[in-house]
Amino acid sequence: MKIAVVNNTVPFLYGGAEFLADSLCGKLKEYGFQSCVIKFPFSWVPKEAILDSIMAVRLNQICNCDMVIALKFPAYYIEHPNKKLWLLHQFRQAYDLHGTEYGMFNENDQKDMAIRQAIIDMDNRCLAGMEGRIFTNSGVVSQRLYKYNGISSEVLYPPLMDESLYSVGDTYGDYIFYPSRVNYSKRQHMAVEAMKYTRSQVKLVLAGKGDSPDDEKLIFRKIEEFGVQNKVTYLNRFISEQEKVELFCGALGGIYIPYDEDSYGYVTLEGFHAGKAMISCLDAGGTDVVVKDGITGYMTEPTPQALAEAMDKMYNDRKKTIEMGKNGLPLLEKLGITWDNVIRRLTE
Amino acid sequence: MKIIIASTIVPFIEGGGTFIVDWLAQKLNEYGHQADVVKLPFVHDYRTVMSQMLGIRMYHLENECDRLIAIRTPSYLLKHPDKYLWFIHHYREMYDLWGTQYEQFPRNNEVVAIREYVKRADDFAFKEAKKIYTNSRIVSNRLKKYNNIIADPVYPPVLNPDQFYCERYGDYIYYSSRICGHKRQWLAVEAMKYVKSDVKLIISGKSETEQEARRIGTIISENNLQNKVTVVDSWVSEQEKADYYANCLAAIYIPYDEDSYGYPSLEAHHSQKAVISCTDSGGTDELIVDGKNGFLVEPDPKQLAVIFDHLYENKKMAEKMGQNGLARIQELNITWDNVIRRFTE
């Protein structure tokens, strides 16, 4: 069976969605399908270009494939008799971001409102006909789709791409590992501050480039400010997959505490594939899907003190920490966060 | 310079039309530009061609790059103030194939109107373009004939000419290409029935259909050519291919009526080997000067056999013609230096 994964492209940019499209395509091939990624240019400047982009995709024809799996607006407007949707997100500026500082449509501008309404109307029409074939990557996206468009969908969680790089071993060191891009909303600074309050010998290792030089400077400044130089290591550079795997496999546990994200993030999955318990915060967004307090890690209040307490617990009760770490993979299996499940659901 | 290369594709079909896009992007990046590729699906279907063309027109790339290079039809409809074309073919059923057996449109006014629409849309886009190049003289001639556009060819080079080398002038003729009907590997095999010398034939490439593979297998077995013909029916790595070229006596490339000289001809010349082609192969005659860097023969197995024998018995001549081949590539300036210069000036 030939499957085209259809997505958007903004030329010269490569981000999470592009990575997921390529990953899905690669996995489909592993599972014996023929697969390719088709990318439609998407532009929202000027705002009319959004409507043009919908029309353009709709007028495009695609042949020589038995199925298309669309990931984003407006790629899902492509016409095909066997179309599924694995929705990463809608055009959020027309929906949940509207009226916030991240919105782009002015309530007092008639043209803006007409464009926004046209997007919603067209989404309603296009997606209503697809019910039963719509998957999303998170509960939040499914909820929004229901709230704004009245359209039901099934959550199909994205698994880890390079799962084979990881293995669950018996090495548990003395540090908690936080690999991620470094920026304010990932809140590495809060993890650093927590180290001021820890009483055990637990250590923290941060790894990842800052989105900007200032993001990195902030972390170094906080380390100094809180006097935790002996307890915190910050690798402010790009680390290879291999290096990340090694650091995770040698860790005591992991931590991932972004502010209000849609999904659980790949970091939590990486931790579980390395057999490590994870710490996250109650306001992190989607992490509560996989980080179950006391079972696969600790969910804490978003305060340095609460984090410190969880970190100490991880260090002091090693037996429980190891046990929780080893609960991760079975939970992912149970939640269907495996490529076996994703490929089956998308292709059946 | 920030450059987007746009083209159209049929999913899962790779070939000359997709290589030229990817290779140009890769080379532009190597030459210090920033290049990205946009490949839009397009279906050659007269019933939807008008709306598809309108759709392509509606995308917005005008603010995304300094220059747009459009390649396969009708990607040149994309809007951009600095648009270059590397025009490789028309929607041929609407142009040069119109009225031939290769065009199966119903005969009615609607189709005539659609054809007119396609031509007018093309004319419109050609006028917008700052510069138009083609990939061959044949295509340039068609552009002149049908759209009254004068455009020079910029000949597409192979991706890595340096991978090819010459080891010796051995005892086999080499045919490297996808195995399919219109590439006519079968004709080369037929020729082997008539050779008098010990010359051999090696064919490598993945066969497109079972049927074509069987057809070739049958000619070989029915004529007891097993000792003379080797078919490597699989995907061949670039290194293996280069090795076959390096050790062959000469190469053969005899498709039916193609627009361009074909990458196999270039690969042979980079390996300092002469190329045998046919008088009805199409664009190979832009590269091959009969008797100088190869031969242009009637598509007749007996005449091909004569040439095979002739080369086998005159290896000095095969060598000289092979060297002429390499010189011919320089003469036509089939180099990335030339391509990049033309598209970035």
C-alpha cells in the first residue's frame, strides 16, 4: 500500500511537525508500506493568504497513492477518497489563541473577522465529513476540536522515534537529567532553583542549547545566584542522540517541567525508554498522561520547594525510584504509545 | 541568495524530473546559497488540469525567497517577482503529442478549450519569468514553435561527475538504466544475436515490470545468449555502476524518442567511453556526434551488432572516441559551474 503523509511547509524551516512527518514516513516504511511526505506551502502573510492556501490545497490533486495521512491545517484540505487525519494542531490563531496576545485577528476589523469566520466554516465542512477518521496527538487538541468545531476525534499519542537507541538497564546514578531546548517556558531555571532546597546529595544535569544566548546566560546566572555550582551541571550545547541516550541511561531519574504544553513531550518518553522515573509539574500540560504520581514518577506543584522534595525522594528512596522507572514502559504500552499501535490505527 | 526550487511530482515516481530538482538544490547549497525545494503533486488529467493550475497559482511563496526556480510543468505558475524557469517539458499531450497516438483525449470542444486554457496560462507564466532556460535543444525548439519563446538550453550534469573513472577498454558494451520498454534494452539483446566477435553485453538496472524482465529473459534463452549477455536486474549502487563503466568497452543508450541525451550518456562520457545510440532516440544526438564520441545507428539489431563488433576489433578507436566524449562534455559546458552561474546571475 502506498501512503502519502501530507503536511505543510514553510520553506527553510524544520521543526517538530516536520520531524513527526518524516518519522511517520520512516516508520510506515519499516512496517512494510511505501511512504512519502508531500508538503504544501503555507503562508499567513497577508492574512488573505490563509484562505488562498486552503483553496490551493483543495484544488491540488494527488494520484498514485492509496491513502493520505494529513497532519496539519491546511494540508488536510487535499481531496482523496481514503484520507485520514492525525491532527497536530488546527490553525490556533482562529481558535484558542484568538483574543490572546498570540492571536492575529482583530475583533474590530471586519475583514479580519471575515477571514477568521471563513477558516472556521471551511474547517467545519471539511472535518465534519471526516469524523471517524480523525486522530489527534493529544487530549488537548481533541478537546479543542470538539469545543470549537463540534467534531469528535480519537487521541493517538505519538511514540518515541528512535526507541531502539534506548534500553532499560541497571545503572542508576546520582543525578536527575533534563535534556531539552533551553528557554523560559521549559523552566530549567526552576529546576536550578530547586537545587537550593535539596537536602540529599542529588545532582542535576541540564543539557541543550538555549533558544537565544540570553536563555543560556539566565541558567548560568541562576546557578551562581543560588550557589548550586557543585550540584548542577549545564551542558549548553547541542548534544547528539547518542550522548543524550548515555546521559539518560546513567541518570537516577529525569525531569521535564515546561509550562502548559499540549503534549507530554518526547523527554518523558525518552526517560521511560531508559527505565527512569520522571518528575513533572501539575501545570505542565500533557505530561500528566504519562507521569503518574507515585507510579512512574512524581507530579509536583510548580514551586522550587516542591520540586526539591520530589528530587530528594528520588534520591533517598532508590528502590521506589527504580521501580517507578521500570513502570514507564508498561504504561506506554497500556496507553498505546507504541508504533505498533499508531501504525495499526492509521492504516487499518 | 535564498532560492526555492519548485516543481511538480507524481508521488512515488522518481526519475530525471525529480533528480534535477534535488540535485540543483544540493549544488546551490554547496555553492554557498540557501536552497529549499517545494514539490507539489500534479496529475496529468485534462478534466482537472484547469483547477489544478489555478490551485498552484494560489500558493504564496513570493515572500519566502529571493528567487524562485520553477522546473516541471506547471510549477512556473507560482507567483514570484524574480522567477527563473528550467523548463524540461510541456504538458506534452496538450502540445507536441496532441493528435498523436500518445494522447487519448475525447474529441470535443471542451477539450479544445482546455488545451487553449493550458496554452494561455503557460504563455502568461512565461511572460512573467525573468529568464527561461530549457534542458535540451529539442525542448527549446518546442518552446519556440508553440509559445514563441526563445530559450537557450542549460544542459543538466550528473550529480557527481567525479565518481566516474576509466580503468580499461574491456570486452563488454554496458547499458545502465531502468529496464523498461521504451529504453529498449531488448533491442540491444537482439543485436547480440548477430555479433561475430567475442563482444559481450552487460545490462544493469531495475526492471519496471515483470513483463519486461521476462521479455528480455526469453530473447536470451531462446537464442542461447547466456554466455554473451549478463542482466543485473536490481538496484545498482553508484559505486558498482561507476565500476561497470570504468571497465566497459563502450556504453549503449537507445531509448525511443526522449527529449534529453540522458544521464547514462553523460556517465559513459565521464568514464571516457563512447556511447552508441539510435537515430530515433531523440536528444542523444545533441551530445553524440556520429563517429566522433559515439555512434548514431538505425534502430536495427543487425546494424547495432556491426557497431559492437567494430568497437571490439578496434579498441584504439573505442579509446579515442571515449576521450572525445569527455571533451564533448566540456565543449557543451555540461557542468555545475555553468548551471549555478546561469541560475544565480
